[in-house]
Amino acid sequence: MDRKEFLSSMGLGAASLAVMSCFGCGKGSNATNSSTSAPTGVDFTLDLTASANAALTSNGGYLISHGILVARTSSGAYIAVQESCTHENYPLVYQGGSKRFYCNNHGATFTEKGAVTGGPTSRSLAVYNTTLAGTSLRIYS
Ligand code: FES
């Protein structure tokens, strides 16, 4: 019995094999970390009075917007870096108490200025400018 006969006996044709071999194909395209580079041409504003942005009203808080991780440091300054790790694009978290960005995937760490301090990557994070005017926080390239 050759492969084709075997598959036919199992009720599987070439089309069903193609479908089966593609299980999991969509994982990467659906993942939030699918971008392969830092956002460019960034220019947006966050209203700090909006409930969606409440994380930025406390020191150590952070949120993700437009592919950018925006954080409020322990001293109350606003900083912004690319959301994704420079190793394999996994979403970063901000750890204000440790003054760093951390990747839960393989443990990369970055300073608040985006420099690599540990882990399997050697590429720094893209850093964006922030300007606070009243309760409007502008993040831009
Ligand atoms: S994806 Fe971040 S350390 Fe590997």
C-alpha cells in the first residue's frame, strides 16, 4: 500500500492533508507580537483623564497603545518604547520598581532608556519622545 492508498483508506485526501498541515499556521498572524520591527512615524496623544489611560496616572503604571509601551516611572516621568522585545517580538512589561522593561518569554531586560541589560538579544529598544501638556500626553518619533 503506497501513501496515496493509505490516505484514501483513512478517508483523507491531499486537500485534508493540506488543512491538517496548516494547523497552527494562524498563530503567528493572530499574535499581538507579529510585528517584526519598531513602529515608525509615531505621533499620537493620550488623554490622561480617560479611564482607558488610568494606568498612566500612577507612578510605575504602563499601557500599550499603537504598538508602543508607554510608562510612568517611579519618579513620575513618562517614557515610551516599542512594545515588542527585540529578540522575538514578545510583548514587554514595565517593572517600575526595578526601573526596567522585561520580556517574560526568554528573560531579556532593558533599561528605561531601552538599552539591553540581559537576555538573548543585543538590540536596544526603539525609544519615543513624550511631551505632557496639561492632561494630554503626546508620544512621537
Ligand atoms: S522574545 Fe524576548 S527574550 Fe526572547
